[in-house]
Amino acid sequence: MGPRQMSTSENAHRVLQRNRQPGGYTVPAEGLYPYQWCWDSGPIALGWAAAGDWDQAWTELERLMSAQWDSGMVPHIIFWEVSDDYFPGPEDWGTQHDPPTTGITQPPLPVTAAVRLCQQDPDRARAKERFGALWPKLVAWIEWLDRARRGPHGALVVVHPWESGMDNAPTWDGPLGRVPAIDELPLARRDLESVAASQRPSNEEYRRYMAIVEALRDRGWNTERQAEDGPFAVEDVAFTAIATRAASDLAAVAPELGQDASALEASATRLRSGIAALWDDEMEWFRPYDVRGEQLVGPATATGVLAMWANAATPAQAHAIAIRLGEWSEGLKYGVPTCDPEHHLFEPERYWRGPVWVIVNWLVAEGLSQYGFDAHAAEIRAMTSELVAAAGDSEYYDPRTGEGIGGRGFSWSAALTLAWLVP
């Protein structure tokens, strides 16, 4: 008799254990992403909780929030340990922060994760103590976003594609294309040593990414003025939706801590209005707004769907999105692709330009359920379970074949397998 095959949940737990670091945080993937990433920490914490390790779940978020800047910004990468496996490293950012971090943020998904831990932790004394200690930091993050990043429509501005979490989505092609590339910059890209270039952002994109970093660094990483200081500024639907949900979630549990929820509720209302202003009647989709170019940008991508996760869509808008998502799946083996597969910019193997991501499917399914599309949400969940069971906890997946691509042993895919996919 051969060795027993591990179940999907056992494999997912093993991925998290392998990626957990002695410092109390979990990296997204060994080698490829050797640091703590901001929005990854949210689902990772939920995964640890689902595995029954509540102490690690709380520690994940506590470590992240311990690197918060005085302004309230939570950086998108914390360089806890020196590593040669990733570019750009702390020396390229030059933020002079202790611990070393990048100078930009990411979607505040860890806020919602913290609220869910607070609501679900069976040890109520522990939940109250540890969430209570995080509370002022979480609120400060939302306050900073609402203060420093609201754009002309009231949605939140990302100042770098990396802030969106969806780094090379077709959405950013226009705004990024106007950023002067640093042509002479040597690119020590470690990612291409383990992942095919066809599955990653291009060198041209990286030269523009680094030009934004250089511009913000030259202006001293002033987190109150980044939307004005940098060459890239786009009101992003998904980023705003995640922040809106974070503010609403904090407001919902504020009374339990004896806190006033009114400011958080006001933030959520303002941000929902900002998302509503980004609806494109002609395309019937929520689209980001390029502040510099003064126009809505990009094809229909996953960023527009997430308006539903924040309850920012009208019922008619949600219906239109649900229908279109169904159309996206026609001709593909798996969904949800991160870009309209009929659009000429769709690339089924390249990072955020078409592949399926577990995290996107989770957010999309929850958003659909909130609008009553439970059957559609269940279909996405079942499809995602099939993907993970067949191809493992990959970073992303080819929607045509289900092949796992990008990094392998990816933490948030494993975490959401435990927290969302496993019954």
C-alpha cells in the first residue's frame, strides 16, 4: 500500500506552516516573496484561524500593524529580514523607516480580517484583548486613507499599481504609459528565476514602476501628499471597495468596544459615493479614474466587480455585472478571469491580465451573495475548490486549462482554501 495522499486542507495547512517565519509572520511564497505583504496578511490570518491556530492568526495582524507609520499608513511590504530573493528591496525604497518598509500601502483587507477574528474567536477574552489593542491602529489606517487619498470623485487614489494589489492589470496601461521609464536602470528581477517571464509583468512595466518609486522617494515619502507628488494617481474601484468594507466592518463592532462608530460610518458613506461615481453607463461596469488623464480607464476587469463586496452597486448594476461575469465564463474552463476574455488585452497566463486568483474569486463570490446571487456564488466556490484540488495552492491559474501558474505553495490560496473552500 502506498503512502496516504494528503487532503486539500492538509496540504493547505502545510503550505502555511512552511511559509511561516520565526518572526511570527507568514510570507506569501518561499523565495518568490520573502517578506510580509500587507493585504496578503488578511486572508492569511483567516487561514490560520480556520486551522485552529488563533494565536498565530492574531500575531499575523499584530506584526503587520506594528510596522504602521505615524501618519496611519500601513506599508505594502515589511522587510523583516534581509533577503536577496526580491527586487526592489529596502535599499531601493530608502524610506528610513524602522523596521524597513516600502513607502506605499495596499488594500486594507487586514482590517476586515481583524473584525472577523474578533467575531469568530471562541476565546472571547482573547478576542476582546487582542482586537482592542489593534483597534486604534486599524482606525488610524482608515482615517489616513480617507484624509490623504480621496480623489476628485471621492474614491480612493492609488499612487502606484502595486498599491492596488493587481499590479499589471490592463486598467493601468494608460496611466502607467505616461510615466517616464528609467531606461538605464538595471533590473535584478529575482521573480524571473522561478516564474516564466510570460507569466509576470514586463521589464518595461518594471522600469515605470521604479520611476514612480524614485519620484515619491525624491519627495521624502510624504504620505499626506503622495497623490500630488507622484506621476501616477488613479481612483481605484477595488481598493476603495475594500476600504469601504473595512470602515463598515469596524463601525459594526465599535459598540462592543465602547467606541463611537459615527466617523467610520461617515467614511464608509463617502467612499461608497465615490465608487458610485465611477460607474460607466455605456460599458455597464465600474472603472477606475485616471486623475492625471481625467478619464475613466481600462477594459472591464476584476477591479470593477469588487464594488459589490462593498455594497456600493445598485441592484440594477449588480445584475448587469452578474450577467457579464456569466458571459466571461463561456468558452473558459474556469472563472473568474481577471480581465474580460473577449478584450484584446486579455492574457490568460500573465499575472493580473487574465488568470484566475483564489482571492478574487472569494471576494467576488461574497459580493454576489450579498446581492442575492447565491447560486452564482456557489458555482464560483465549487469551481475554485476544483482548481485547488487539481492544481494545488498556486498563486494563480490559467482559466482555459486550470493549470497552476506563478508561485507555488502560495499562502493566501492555502489560507482561503481553509477559511472558505473547505466545508
